[in-house]
Amino acid sequence: MKQERIAKIVLENGMEFTGKSFGYEQSVSGEVVFNTAMTGYPESLTDPSYKGQILVSTYPLIGNYGVPAPKKNEGLHTYYESDRIHVSALIISDYSFNYHHWNAAKSLQEWLIEHKIPGVYDVDTRALTQILREKGTMLGKILIEGDPDWYDPSGENLVKTVSVETPVTYGSGRTHIGLIDCGVKNNIIRQLLRLDTKVTRLPWDFDVSRESFDGIFLTNGPGDPKQCGATIDNLKKVLQKEIPVFGICLGSQLMALAAGADTYKLKYGHRSHNQPVQQKGSARCYITSQNHGYAVDPDSIPPEWDIYFENVNDGTVEGIIHKEKPFFSTQFHPEASGGPTDTQFLFENFINSIKSRCDG
């Protein structure tokens, strides 16, 4: 094995950490965020919502089960959430050079190098995470080869970079869903397809109000939702109709903005597999998978809308629902991948609302 190179992590507040390179050896800059999930690094690394971000894993041992081989079904990667790695870099405590899993085809190190993504291990991720919790997410650099300019992903429309450019259709079911792709995870499409649907994946700025669909789906995605002006304008027209609409994560924020509410950036976001949410007006609580840095301002929600779910830890809005029309959203991820599937029933609720409308 070749000699390991030292990698330096520099935060915008001037603090520095030192580790060892185990991925692609190049310097990068981005927003440093942390995730407290214990498993699911292939799913997390391929989640388009991480575009422009340097991901810190709080779980100490990463790489022990390797990475599965690329395999597709219905045109979608079976074990990945998109066609490529989207994080700018990965920071971990202990890297397992020896991996073992029945489905593993390569090591995490080989995968990172293949996709030209830097990886740094032997870092005090506990101390780094404590800083991010106290100070909030901040810009950072990983210095291995050269010194790049500081890069702030919130300053550009990241959704445009991860969305499809032309429509793509999956499945041939009875219910036709128009899916506005803001950086969709593959398992969202998988969950819809299992419910006898045909899903047409549309570019982020596609004017879906001009087309005829049985239901509209708003996906997750990276960055500041206010950068997606075209999507918000198109959604305003959709919300004037009666067609069922379901939004997840960024899709929830976009629905809120289109409805007249406001959004704001969280101090350090929610990125984990263990976020408890409570359905408003009930005693029902669910454990959810989450990955977002923005939230809906509860005081700005129009009177014709209700808060659907709330985060038990900090009280933030975890979904909104219209009082009369078939519109609802969740800030968390019912499709999981990775994480718990406690709220998978929301996909059935969406399809049932479509069927009720068609039967009526």
C-alpha cells in the first residue's frame, strides 16, 4: 500500500484538523455538515441533496461493508440513490481497509477514487461535530493538493445541476405521476412504482401546470429553495387546481414558498436516521430519516394550511397539509434509503388521494 498523505481540514472560522487521505487526492471546498446515521453510506453519498457539501460522519467506523456493485432495475440503480456520488468529500474517524459483505464488489476507497471524491480519515469527528453544532454549519476546505478558493453552495442554484434535462418515464401503471426532479432519490421513484404507477421525471423548471397528470410529486434536492424561482412560480399555478400534490424535503419547502410561506436556514440542519416527528394534533410519533438544512417558518404559514408534522427535538416544521385541497408534504424522507420505513404509508396516502379524486 502506498504511503498515506496528510490532509488538512480548514474551517472558515480558522480552526484546523489533520487527517489522512484515503480517497481521491485533490483539494476541495464546500459546506461542512454532519450526519449521525450508523449505516447507509452508499445511499448517503449518492443522495443529490448533498451536492456541494463536505460530509462528516459521526459514526466512527466507516467502510467495513464495502460498496455494492452497480445494478439497475427499471432504469434505476438498485443500491444507489442516483447515478453518481454527490458529496464533495467525506470525513470520518476510522476507515476500515478490510471490508466484508455478501453484496460488496469493491472498497469504499476504490469507489471514492473512481468518482474522484476526496476522503479523509483519522479525524477527531466528535470534536469537529461539536464545533458545527455550536457554531453552525460553515464553509471548509480539504487541503491535499493545492489550495482552492472558498466555495459557498448556497450561492447558486444547485437543483439545476442535479435535475434531469429532459423528461424520463418509468413504469406503465394506471396512475400517471408527474415528478418534478429537484434532485430525486431513486427510492422515491421505486416507492411510487410499486403502487401501480407510471412516473414521468421532469426537469426542475418544467411547467407541469400545462400537462395532464393524475398527481404531482415534488422531490428532495440540494441548496436553498429560494434559488428555485421557476419551480415556485410553476407550483403556484398547480396549487390553484385540485390535482393531488405530495412533496418531500426540498419539495416541502418549495410547496410552502408557493403557498405564500417563508423558509429559513437551520443552524446545523437535520441529517440522520433517528429524527422523531409527531403528527400534529395526535399522539402519533415516528422515527424518520432526514437530510436538510432549511425549514419552513411556522409563523408564515397561510391560514388555509396546517402544520402536518413537527420535529420532537426542536419543534421545527416537518410537513404541511392543506385544509381542503389534496396537498401535503413532509420535511423528512418516508422512502428512507437509508433509515427507518415507519412513514412509508404516506406514499399510499398520496395514491389513495388520487384514486379518490378519480372515483369522485
